Amino acid sequence: MTVSALEFGKVRGTAISTEAQSTDSTSRSGERWHTTTFRWLSAYAAIFTLCFVALLGFLEYSVGAAMEREADSAIRWQMRYFDSKSDDRLASSIDKRIERENRHTNYYGLFTPDGHRLAGDIMTLPPGVKLDRPGESHSESTGRTLTLAEDPSTPTVRVMGEIRGDGDQLVIGRSLADVRHVREELTKALIGGGVLCLAISLGTGLLLSLRQMRRVADMRRVTTRIANGDLGQRLPIGGRDELDMLCHLVNHMLAEVERLMNEVKGACDGIAHDLRTPLVRLRLQLANLAERVRDSGDDAANTLVANARVEADSILDRFGAMLRISEIGALQRRSGFDVVSLQTLVDELCDLYQPLAEEKSIKLQSRTEPVEPVHADRALLFEAFSNLLDNAIKFAPEGGDVSVELWSCRSGPQLVIADNGPGIPVSERNAVLNRFYRVEQTRHIPGTGLGLGIVSAIVRLHDFELRIGGEDCGTTITIDCWPHNLQ
């Protein structure tokens, strides 16, 4: 792997980490507004506001219509009163009625058939007023709401009229100031009460939602720990509602999953331990047999025994690696962790593997820079990094190149180990992290297929991230040495 390719890997890793941070920050800043509780509160506020506006309009219309009917009824009684007066005494009766008006609630006007005023305080005949015919009972008469043209300051009035027997036109109006005042007071009361009720309802809803969100946050923290491998965690149970019922079901499911996984793990570990002992005995017996065959001088038998011993050693190595992966997976999260200097660890690792690289005429280059310490298990990280460097040297061709680089990204330290070996196809880069999987072009090289499985288990334990890259020739392993699972 050339230096330019490594630099490309560094830039690409930095871009990925920056993009992930930006996406996570954006999602966290908006997640509180995307909750079901907030959406329900918003919908409730919108529905409440619409219903309140409709209620306000209905009440205003109902109250206004009722008071207009009351005004019409009062005008009818006055028209019946004036009907009892003779035509020649009508003008004087109107003037007397106006003199007795204290609050100026009623308005009167008497006009000739051609519209000239004869008496009253209505100066001009209001246009569009329906006039009852002579002799009508006025029981079906309906007034009209208008403002008198001669006095813009005059309040809105309800007007009704009739044609007298002599052809004169009598118009009676009643002020609707009380109606307007009642409407205004009713509107103020309804708006004030509605806003107060809405504020109290939303406040109460928010308080209740905060309690639910705290429960959801607790559930999220627990599920994150469960996703990270701590199956002993259980969801908190707090209230007798649907969340509590869900927590009970999930806790029961987790208990069953933990039980089944422990049974499977116990069975696998038991098989590994039970088979390891006879395999060790078999290896010892093969060693004894090899000494006897060596003395007999039978070269074919010596070759068969040597091959059998190699296969026995390979099986023992596989069992050892499987047990090591199980041990790493069974470790309690963060137990035994301490502050680790990655620069010191990587420098020690390169010094350790330098003789092995020289033995294969491989050029091992290392470039480390001071990075911030990490909270980790030093022994496990050393094991993981040594597995990666051992693989790089193993799969690099004789006279090839292997590079180890440690630098600091925006999110934390990043380790890159690259070689110019056969590489790993893109379609198989996830599969090689599983147990026993080996790439087709490297099957001729001795190995168990468990090295990357151990590395993957250690990386998961630390919440680090491992990425496999490389072009047509060579492999680049990048490890982001900072927690990726936010808790």
C-alpha cells in the first residue's frame, strides 16, 4: 500500500467521522420535536383552538340573535302603543316619549308619505326599512340593524316601521349598545378563559409528557446497554400504562434470550473444553509416535505423523481462539479499563514485530503522532492490534510493504494498518469478521480464520469502529479509537 493510498484513507476516515457527528448532532437537536408526545400535544392544541373559535362564533351569533329578537319584541310593543294613538295626536305623543327618555335607548321618526320629517329624533327615513301596512298586528315583523346616517356617533340600532292610516310613516329604533357591550364582554371572557384553559392544558400535558420522556430516556439507555452486549439489563418499570406493559413483555423476552444464549454458550464452551483435553492427549501421543517412527527410518511414516501433528496443532489453535472470543464476549463492560496511551502501545507493537518483518524481507514503516489517551483495556488492545499487524505481515508478499499509522482526527485517535498483499474483496469484508471465514485467495496460507473474529470482539467491547478498505491490491484496516455507541 502506497503512502498516497494511506493518506486517502485518512481523509476518507475523517470525512466519515465528521459526517456522522454532524448527522448525530442534527438528529439530537430535532429529536425532541419529533416525539409522539409533542405531535399529540400540537394536534390537541390545534383541535382545541379550532373548536374554541367555532364555539366563540356560535355563542356570539346566538347571543346577538337572541338580543336582537328581544329588541324586536320591545319595538313591536311600542308600535302597538302608538297604534292606539290617533294620527293627529301621534306627533305630540312621540315628542313626549322622547322627553321622558333618560338613557336615549329608543329613537323615533314620523315622516310624510314623500319622506319629510314631521316629528322625532330620526332626521331622515332610513332606506330599506320594511314598513308594515295599516292594520297589521306586527307579530311577524322583523327589524333591521343599521346606523342612523345623520349621527355617525349614534350606536347601532334595530329599526322597524309602519304606514299609518293617513299615509304617514312611523319608524321606531332601539339601540343595540347593550347587545354590543354584552358581546364584547362575552368575547373577552371566552378568549381569556380559552387561552387560560389552553395554557393549563398544554402545561399539564407537557409535564405529563416530560415524565413519559424521562421513562423513554431510561428505556433508551438500558436498550443501548443491551445492544452493546449486556443482556443482564432490564427495562425500568414505573407506571401502570402501555409502556409498563411493553416493558414487562420486553423484560420477559430478554430473560428468555439471555437464558438461551447462556445455554448455547455453555454448550459450546463445554464442547470446546471437553474436546481440548483429548486433543492435547492426541498431540502428545503423536509426538511419542513421531520419535519411534523417526528411529525406524520410514520417511513416509515420518511425513504422515508430521502432518497429523500439524493438523492437531491447528485444531488446538482453533479451540483456543474460540475460547478466547467467548472470554472477551463474556467480559463485563468497562471492567478493567484504564487510561491507555495508544502511541506507546503502537510503538511497542512495531518494535515487537520488526524482526518478523525483516525475516520475510518486508519493509515495516510506522508513523505515530501524540494522540489523546483512551479509556480501554490495554492488554486487549495489544492483542487486537498485534493480530492485525501479524495478518498484515503474514499476507504481504516477500519483499512487500506494511505500514502502521496513528494520528488524531477530530473525534479522536485513528489507527491504520495497511499492506500490499492480496487484499479482501468488497463483498467479503463483512464476512471475514465472522469465525472461521477465510478469503479464497488466502486459503493456502496457514491460519485458523479466527484472528479477525477476536479483533472484532475486542473492538465491539470498546465501542470502537473497524473498517476494512483497500484497492485492487492490498488491505487497509482502520480503527476509530473512540466510542461510537452514545449512551
